[in-house]
Amino acid sequence: MKTRRIFLPKNKGLRTVVGLFLIVIVLLSMLPLFISLDRFRPEIEVLLSEAIEQPVQIGRLSMQLIPFPRLSAHNVLVGAASQPSLQIQRLDAYPRLHALLDREVDIRHIRGHQVVVGVDFINRMIDLAAAAPSEAEPSVVLKIAKITVSEVIVRQGITTFGPYAGQVKLTDTLDLLTAAVVREDNVARLEVLPVAEGFSFSLQAKAWQLPIAPNWLFDSLTGHALLKQNQLSVSSLQAKMYQGELQGKAELSWQKDWQIKGSIETSQLSIEPFLKPLLDKPVVSGRLTGNGSYVLQATKASELGEQPTVNAELKLLDGVIYNADLEKATNILSGDVKGGQTPFTQLSTLLSMHEGNITLKNMLLKSKSLDADGALNIDDKQALNGEIEVGVSSTGSLVSMPIKISGSLDEPALRPTDAAIVGGAVGTGLLGPGFGTAVGVKASKVIDGIGSFLTQSISAIEVEDSDENEDSFASDDSE
């Protein structure tokens, strides 16, 4: 094993200076061994806890002076110790020591390593950032030139996303110069720049999945937005996803409550995988083209998606309605029809959603074997209530009739209306086979009319029989 030697200059004065310099370096490198920063740890934890309104714990503090001054906090936990909302394995701060002579805390770089952050912590920080800023003068002059984080994992329940990396550059007055967040595999990047009106946001992503629910997967996504005071304006949002395209605009404000207003357009979007993160079971498939507007409002950012208001005009092509067989329902005069499928070539409707209730109006469905039109309500518990007129293009019998829709979104129940059951049994005999194939959906009106007439007649007969029985009983009593 070879031994390295340090050769000092031959000049005696220079040798003395170099020697003293080496001694100072050795002493500075050994100084952290004799100075413990842990005695300041409780006070630092209290200050940080008050600043972010959550408990903060620091496992250990350390310091080094060579080659650059560095202060490190190890195993930082925010929130409950059993399930922290933020974990940082190591947080390094690189101060400029000469700034202390001017009574300034000047940190040229803060670096966080192996960070695990929960969505609840992000939402809490958003709420704090939206609160009115304090006008109190700071007691210490603080400067931070740059903040970077690496190996950042975002956690939502048991699901994790990432890793991400981020960088923020600041002015001497802690104003933003630039900021960027990037997936460490470079599939997504968000950049922030200050502009005259506020801050400009630019998002670019490829083969990227949303880190929070709904976890939609984007083939590509680009967006541009402007942040000013208490409002974020998304001027453009364009995405390619699920074999189709989506574009829209939005306005996010938090002056009093949180609110998002926006519009959206879709083209040839495969609806089944798009709805998968929102529904327990598949309901419908097909290629969606449509447009609409929406409003989300809540007192907290985390609650924005709970009670949306939506109005949209939708058209689906070449799809299937799952768990509902409309054609079979026209052939059953007793009991509910559950399960099965209804293929279609076109399905259009006007959708409105308010306070968890969904209304589908002007529903028009066309397929090779049937036509249908009607309306449907879905309440906030996913219970169904609606009626749709179905005309089946078959021969040999009249099968066109109104169908009652009930049950739930996961398990719809179909059956002809009561009037149609009565009228349908008689209608075929009265009108003859083959009549429904020519008239189509509107033939159900005839059946419904027959059924209503018969139902009313039966009710009248029952009333008359009841009256006669009462008169008979009265006669018996008088005798």
C-alpha cells in the first residue's frame, strides 16, 4: 500500500502559512465533534410547529464546516409520529458564515433528500398559502438563494406516486425567480415563472398518471395558467388520453370559498377507462364526443370534487350499456329484467348534475335492432328512476313499449310500465302481428293508451263492485 505525502514549499515563510492553514482546516473539521446542536432542537421544533400549524419532530441535528459549512436535520417528521404527513430523511442547509457579521442569515442552498409527503399535507399547505399574509416585520433578515428536493414520493392512503424532484430559486427578498417540479423519469414537468400580472405556469407531460384521484392516465398533456392574487386562470389545457382528445379552460379562485369554473370539450374519448377511477363497476362504453361546463365549490381545497355542478351535451358512438338489456325488457310482462347488455351505434343525452343528483334528459339511443328515447334520474346514492320508450325492430309481434328503470347504477332493474303490461297483452291481439315493426318507438303510445284505458276501467269496475257489495251488506243488515 502506497503512502501519500504532502510536499510543503521550500520557502520557510510560505511553508509556515500553508502549515497553519492545514491546522485550521483540521480544527474546523473536528469542531463539530465538540459542539452539539441538539440542545437547540426543542426550540426549533416549537418554532416550526407554530409556523405550519402541525407537530414537528427532528431526530438529530449535525454540523460540518469542511469543505463547506453545512447544517443538517435528520429524520424530520411532520404530523402524528405513528403516521406522519411529511417525512424527510435529511435536510441540509448551506449558510454563508460571513453574512453573520452583517446580522443576516444567508443560506445559499437548502436541500432535502428522500422526502415522503401525503396529499393531506399538500392540501393543508395550500390552505395556509391562501390565508391572508401577516404584516408583521420579520425579526431576522433571512435570505435563501435556492431550495431543491430529490426522491420525493407523494402518498395518498396506501398508494404512492413518484419519485419527483423540485427546485426553487429566490431573490434576496425571498421573491420567486424560477420554480420547477419534475418526475425523476422526466415524464412530467411543471415550471413557474414570475410575470407582471403574477406567476405563469406551464405543464408538460407524456405517459403520465395523475398523482391524486381520479388517477387518469395521459398520453400527453400540456397546460398554461396565470396566477394573480387569489385567482388561477387556466387559459388552455390540451390532452390526448384513452384514444381521444380533451381540451378546456378553467378559473380557480379562493377569495372566500374555493371555487373552480370551467368548460371542457372531448372528441372520440373512450369513456369506459375514463370512468373507471370514478365508478365501482363499468356502466357504459363507447367513444365520447361532447362539451359542457362545470362548477366546483367548497370551503376547503380538498373538498372541491365532492359536490360538482355540471351541464353537458354528450354523444357516444359504437358502445354498450352494461347490466341492462332493453330488448329483453320489452318481451317480459312480469318481473324485473336484470343483467345483460344493450349494444348501440349512437347514444346522446343532455346531462346535468347538482348536489350529487344526475339527470339525463332527451336520451336517444339507436342500434341495429332498436330505437329508444326517454329520461333518467340518478340520485346521490346512485338509485335509478326513469322511463324510456323502446321500439324493437323485430317481426311477428308488437314489442314496442315504455320501460320503467329502477334499481341502482351497479344493478339496474328494467320492466314495462304497469299500463304497458296490461295494454301490451291486449295490444298485439288488437293490432295484429307486425304492426310494431313499422311504427317503431311511437307504437308504445298506443300500448300505453290501451293499458291506461284498461287500468282505469278495471279500477272503475272494482269501485262499482265495492259499492254493490256495500249496498248488499246494508240490505242484509236492514233485514
